[in-house]
Amino acid sequence: VQEEIEVSVTNGGGDGEPARLEGRFKALVVCWVLGFGSLVSWNSMLTIGDYYFNLFPKYHPSRVLTLVYQPFALGTMAILAYNESRINTRTRNIAGYLLFFVSTLMLLVLDFATSGKGGVGPFVGICLIVGLFGVADAHVQGGMVGDLSFMCPEFMQSFFAGLAASGAMTSGLRLITKAAFENADNGLRKGVQLFLAIATFAEFLCFLLYAFYVPKLPIVKYYRAKAAKEGSKTVSADLKAAGIHTPSEQGEDSKPMERLSNVQLLRQNIDYALDLFFIYVLTLSIFPGFISEDTGTHQLGSWYILVLIAMYNALDLVGRYVPLIKCIKLTSRKWLMIAILSRFLLIPAFYFTAKYGDQGWMIFLTSFLGLTNGYLTVCVMTVAPKGYKGPEQNALGNLLVLFLLAGIFAGVTLDWMWLIGKKNAF
């Protein structure tokens, strides 16, 4: 196998992989599942927001938990991005998925231990677990995006589609559990427990897939061997797990290849980095805080917030598949920036709709917010890494995720501004 990979790296050219390598479809599916696992725990937290709002009505759980999550994710990501070239990607991703698994299980155990009661103690415990979610997110999302940046763009698209699918599927499941348990004793809590159990299982499955299955896919081995040949040190453990040894491990002389520094990469791609920052500043300044607490009450009653969250997640998922249609995929750096800045018009649109509009308009706006979020994210993430060597693509992927998380942090902070002037806001 090692000889076949080495020949493929030598003979392969361009961005395409040799036709004889198998596992492309399997890799697409696995990337989707790994993307799903990267956010299923957090999306479960968002989707069961009505449960936490009932337990902790005075603490603004949708806003507070999101705000707790982001500093841990952003701070950890900044450290990992700075040291990206010296970090073992395999260890990083495995640690991230294991931490997701343990922290989601802890959330379920905490609910059983407290018998679903509110109060300061349980809320602080939930906040601490959410902080672990942030640390795990930085490990997994940055590590996976960096890894996929030197593979074919379809893998990146599939991973980000999986991220969105976690939101869409948890929202759909939440609607089903609400209908199933609505008239049962303590039905809301039973639905939440089912949610957390499914998320815990999904995280453990992702750990198994990444640790034992992904390294053995021929197409993945090809791209990682190609990156190693271009000077990447971050893939060595994954290659070793697949039975492939890099020249340095075999005792051969290998001269370090020159690559652009992180600063140089950021200078060349500052527009892409700002694109992601602006996408998520806008999105997180509206979703989930404003959607969950500031859209009023309408004919849908207790279903209203769940429908809004479900529509956002469903259209976010659809938007991440739209760039597969080449003729409508945005690749121009100029038009990407124009489209992203134009989304800020949604802020007054949401404000006036919440004040004067009915639920139909709010559902439409929320759907459009999700559609554009997914579409523009995939456009940026699949276009930006093109033209660089493997180690540079890995570094750029980490930098882009850092700006994405910075945008999320800024967005959830700005989301509190919707509360200005409201009675009993704090």
C-alpha cells in the first residue's frame, strides 16, 4: 500500500486525485458524519433551549450559554492556530471528539442527578460543561478543516453540510419529541434526555470513525501522503495509523520545505477571513438569542420558537449544498464580500418584522438567514485554500476557523443589544 501511495503522489498532478484510488464516496459520507458530530452536542443544547428557559427563566439561558461557549472555543482555537504546524492532527481530533462525548454524557448525568430542577448550582454546572464544548469545538473544527483543506473541495463541503445537518436533524427530532411527549408527565424533560442520549452516541461514533476508519481510506491516504511530501508534519500520525511511514520516520534525510508563514497567509487571504467573520457576526447577533426570546408570541404558541429554529437549520443545510451547482457558486472575492456585507440589511428587517410583522414574515426571514449563512460559508471555505501547498492549506484552514469563531463570539456579544430598553431584561 505504501508503494502505491508513493507512486500516486509522484504521478498525480493538479488538484485531482488519481482515478484508481477508491473511497471517494465513503470519504464524503464520513466527512458528513464527522461534521455532524462536530456540532450535534451544541445544536442539541440550542434546540432544547425551551427546556432550559423553563428551568432558568431569569438567566437568559440561550444567550448566556452561547456567550459562555464562545470564549473557550475562541481562546483554544487561537492557541491551536498559532501552534498548528507543531500539533499532531490525529491526536487533536481524537481528543476533540472524546471531549465532546464525555461532556455530552456529563450533561445527561447532571440532568439525572438534579432530577431536572433549576437553581444556580445546576446552571453553573451546565455552564462549565458548555465551556468544555467550546474547547472540544476548537480542537475538532480547526483540526478537521485544516485536514480537509488539502483534500478535494467536496470533502470540505460535505463536512460543513454535516455541521448544518446536525442542526436540521436535532430540530426535526425536537419537533417529533415535543409532539410525542407533550401530553406525558414531565414530557419536556423526557424529550431532552432522548436528545442528549442520541448526541452522546453520535460523538462516540465519530471518535471510532476518525480513529480507526478514516486513516485507511485510499483517497485520504493519498492526500495525506501528498501533504507529507510537501513538508507537512501534522499528518505523520495519521499516515502511521494507515501503515505509511514518512521519510523522517524511516531515518531518511528530508530537507524542510519552505512555506508561507501564518502572517503571510493571513495577509493574502484577509478578505476571506473577514468574510467568515462578517457572516457569523450577523448570524449570531440574531440566532439563537433574538429568535428565542424577542420574536413575540403568535398563533403557533409554544411551537413558534421551535419552528423558527427548525427553518433556520433546514435552510442552512440546503444552502451548504447549493454551491455544488457550479453555475451559481460564488467564487469572485469581490462579489463574495458584497454579498456578505449586504446581509447586514437583515438587522433592520428582523427588528421591524418582530415589531410589526406576523409569524409568516419572521419564518421567511429566519429561513433566508439560514440559507445565506450556509451558502456563503461553503463558498468561502472551498475557494480560499486553492493554490497553496499542503502545510499552507492546513494553516490557512485553521486561520479561517479562528476568524469564524471570532465572528461567532462578536455576534453573541452583540446579540445582547436587542435587550437594551426592555423592562426586566437583566
